[in-house]
Amino acid sequence: MKVRIPSPLRSYTGQLAVVDAEGATIGALLFDLDRRYPGIRFRMVDEQGRVRKHMKVFLNDESVRDLDAPVSERDEITIMQALSGG
């Protein structure tokens, strides 16, 4: 399925804004992304296996934090990262 990648994480994907990944759940999809683009998962998931606070994962139009949330080939996944600065 297609996964939209935010600008701050595109260094992992060769600057691609949309990439392919597979998985039956959000967690499996993120593991597949990491297999294809090493290191990207660590930027999204913490050491306790939770989506980092500054990251948002959208399944279609709904924000999800549960890595066990099921996904299908028809779903659209969008990853967003909060930016901060001063």
C-alpha cells in the first residue's frame, strides 16, 4: 500500500514523498518500512514500542496510535511529524 512520508523523514526514503509498504497492522507496516528504509521506524516508534509523541499516523482520515490497528490494501497511510522551533 502507499504510505505518505513527511519531509523530515524523507532522508530515509531517498526524498520520496510516497513509498510502498506491506503489513496487516500499522506495526507490521512500520517494520516493513524499516526493512526497506533502515532507521525510519526508530524515528516513529520509541523503545517501549509506542508511537512517539511528536509523530502522527493516519489510517485514512483517522489518527491512530495503536500499532495493532489492522490495515488493508485499500487504506491510505499518512505519517506526520510535529515540527518545533523558536
